[in-house]
Amino acid sequence: MKVTLLATVVAVFGMAGSVAAQDIVEEAKKDLVIYAGPQTDWRGPTSSPKPEAGKKIAYISNDENNDASRAWGVAIQEAGSKIGWEVTIIDGKATPVGWINAFNQAIALGVDGIVTSADAASLQEPIGEAVAKNIPIVGIHAAALPGPNEELHLFTNIQQDPREIGKAQADWVIVDSGGKGKVVVTSHNEFAIAEAKSRATEARIKECPDCEVVEYVSSPIAEVAQRQPQLVISWIQKYGTPLYVTAVADYTLDFQVPALRSAGVEAGDIKLVGADGQRSAYERIRSGEFQAVTVSEPVEMQAYQAVDEINRAIQGEAPSDFVQAPYLVTPDNVDAEGGDQNAFVPTNDYKAKYLELWGVEG
């Protein structure tokens, strides 16, 4: 009787665990319909002060070798030219020392505002100096979360919510693995946004009863070329396959893929899950070579928003509080929403919307 009762209890708890695992897979499937769906609705501001021509702003790039950082600067220059602004791009060269030097250069230029994609927490002294001179600072991926940040002296920080990006990555792994994914979560925690994103991925994977985060790894982004080739091979050796590896930036995967290729790893044995939506990521997803998905950033739209936010700051108005929802790029939608240009370009007519708000012709 005792044996029968024990067996019954074990069976009931086992069945409950199975139901819980299936529930999270079904929940994640519903999430993916939204994350990977059309981006046609304009959810941005509906009014804005008219810009004054002749302003000078600087864009301090985290690293001009990074696709997204470079593309933000190009688009900020384009948007600035539409309203008669002069935009200077300064390369921070991917290090705190480089970022500080770039800030000092921008301040010396006497600019009216600064946009930066460098980590604001590492730059409080030069940011404080700029704010003391009434130079407003707008971040792009410069802090852990989007929106105004008084503590870091940012008028606002522009980005998708990294917690949602991390959740989108995890949901895809949960669905693709049938709720049984074995995952290495990687990050570059010298950036607050990277840690927020990766920790959200880790937390969501851990909600999946039969999934496992086998390792959480943070390494400096400035050292990806040296570290990532060896690391990705070591994970396969330690944990076996199939294996999922998530990254906070597609840039990391640029150095993992050649190592996997050289080692003769089969594409289906390891699936790389990226973020940012670099050109190389779209190409890999399209070809089916190791990278399965990315959560893509609307880089050009964020640049137009940065110019709008700086204009609001200069004119003493509040930030717009606009936050674009994450967009998951998969093999099924890789050519949609700008994917045919290897970028996330939402079909919400954002350029025309901003130009209309600014009262200028396209």
C-alpha cells in the first residue's frame, strides 16, 4: 500500500511538472507572435517643438567599428541636416578612456547638445561638466533602461526595453527547444544595458522547468575577437550539443561563427541567438549558418528620435517617453520590416512623422 501511494504521489507531481513545462512553451509561443509580428503602427510622439536652425550637436559613438554605433551617427547626421543642424561624430573607440576623451572634445567644441551610445555610468565626470554648461545629454543604449535618468544626468535614454529583448530571446529558445533548451547566456556587463538584457534572458530560461542555463558568461566587448572563438568551442566541449548560446550583441557572434565553421561544427548542433540586428546577423539568419534569430533595433528611427529629444531638451520641454517595442527577426520574417535591406526599418513611416512634427519638407 505504501509503495502504491508513493508511486501515485510521484506520478501526480511528475504530471504537474509536465503540465507546467507545456504551459510555458504555449505562453512563449503567444509571445513570439507579437515579437515577430508587423511593426506598422506609429506609437511615437504626436507633437514636438519646431527646431531652430544653426544648432551644433555631437554624436559620441561607443565604437565606430560596431555596425549599430556607426549607423546611429550616419542617421543622426541625416536627421540633423533636415533641420539645419551641424552634427560632429566622435569615435569613443570602445573604451572608457576613449569615451572620456570624446566627451572632452565635444565640450571643447561648444556644442548645444550631445548624443552618445557609450555607457553613461562610466562617464559621470564629463557628463556632469557638460550639464553644468547647459549641454543636454541624450543616450542611445547608454543606460540599463529607456527613458529619463536623473541619476546619470541623461535627459533621456533611447532603446528598446532590454528586459523585453532578453525575454524575447528566451521565449524563442523555449519554443524552439520544446521547453528543453540547454543554454549559455553571454554578456558584456561593462554596459548596464547588456547586463539588464542578459539577466532577463537568464531569468526567463530559468522559469522553464526542463530548460537549463548551463553557464552565464560576461567578457569585455573590446576583447571579443580574442576571447569568443575559444570560448564558443569550449562550451560545446563542456556541455555537448544541441546547445543554445545567447548574446547581447550580434557583434559577438561575428567572432563565434568563424571558429565554429573552422572546427567543423554542424549548424544544427549549436544555435546562436543575437540582438541588435546587424547586417551580418541578417545574412547568417538567411543562410541558416549557426545564427537562428536576432532581436533587431530600429537604428535609423532611434537616431531620428535622438535629434527630436535633443531639440526638446534645448527648448526646455519634456522628453517624449517613446519606447519602440522589440522586434524578433527569424528565418520566416527575415525579409520583412526592412529585412531586405539587412536592417530593422519599421513600416510605420517614422521619417515622415518626425519631419512633419518638425515642420520641414522631406
